Amino acid sequence: MTDTVTGRLRHALTDVFALAYLALCAGLLVWALVVTALDDSGESMAGVVPLLATAPASLVLLALPDHVSMIVLAIAFGALVNATVIGWCARALRGSGRGSR
């Protein structure tokens, strides 16, 4: 196992639970974008679901300018941060890490 930060991130993000969480977040984001695009009234609240699924990290970037790409960026950032934490926790609970640091 490598001691670099990128190596630790790679190991955390390749955990099965982290990958499942990322897939769930991607599915929620695609669903929200499709529902919002198909809504003619422009009052869809579907974007709230993936935003809450990736909270609290995604809420940090909500101060970005109001545009669809900024919402997608906030959700992607939140999903990656949360998936990293999930991966680290899963590896620590399995005991496959090198110890706590």
C-alpha cells in the first residue's frame, strides 16, 4: 500500500461500498436532470434529492452562481468527498488498513 495521498484516495474510492454510493449518486443525478428537463412548468424540485444525498459536502458549494453546471459540480464534489469517507470507514472496519493515522 502506498503512503501517498493519491494512493490512499485511490484505495478509499475503489472500495465496493464507495463505488456503490457513487453509482447511486450518479443515478440520482441523472434522474433529477431528466425529470427537470421533462417538467414544462419549471418548478421541479428533483434536484434537491441528489443534493441531500451528497450532503454535507455538496452544501458547501451551493454558494456558486445559479446554473445547472454548478449544481452538478456541487453534487459531484459532495459525492466524491462522501465516497472517500465511506471507503476509509469500510476499510477501517474490515481491518484491511495499515492502522490508524
